[in-house]
Amino acid sequence: PDLAKGQATATVCGACHAFDGSRGSPANPIIQGQHADYIVKQLRDYKTGRRQNPIMQSMAAPLSEEDMRNVAAFYASKEPRPGFARTR
């Protein structure tokens, strides 16, 4: 995967997930440090409609397999911030 291309493609993702994948809004998942294979699988599932979310489906629709691998590698390369789960 090409991290530079992934970074360029991820500029769109940053609107919701923050540029470093740290979430942005609490409603959005943290993707920084996530396994690249997991990110690619989720993007494929959104693209094919297997996973339903109108926003993510429209974001994944134009991505090629190479784009998905590059974006996934970019976010996987980010060091996750330390934290902990909270009970609500």
C-alpha cells in the first residue's frame, strides 16, 4: 500500500473521523491504529451494501480496491491514543 496516496484519499474521511482517525465527533468510530484488513473489509461491505449506512456507502462507492488498501494502511499506521472503555 501507498501511505501517501492513502493520506491524500483520507482527506475526505477526515471530515467525520478527524484527519488522524481519532474520531472527530463521539458518534463516529475511532479508526486510527485499527487493523488495515479490518478497515478494508468494512469499506468493501459498505461499497457492496452488505453493511448499511447511507453516509459510508456514498463515501465507499467511488473507492477502488487500491484506494481502500491505501486508506486502510494510512490509518493503520497511526499510533492509537491511550484510553479506556467507559461504562454508561
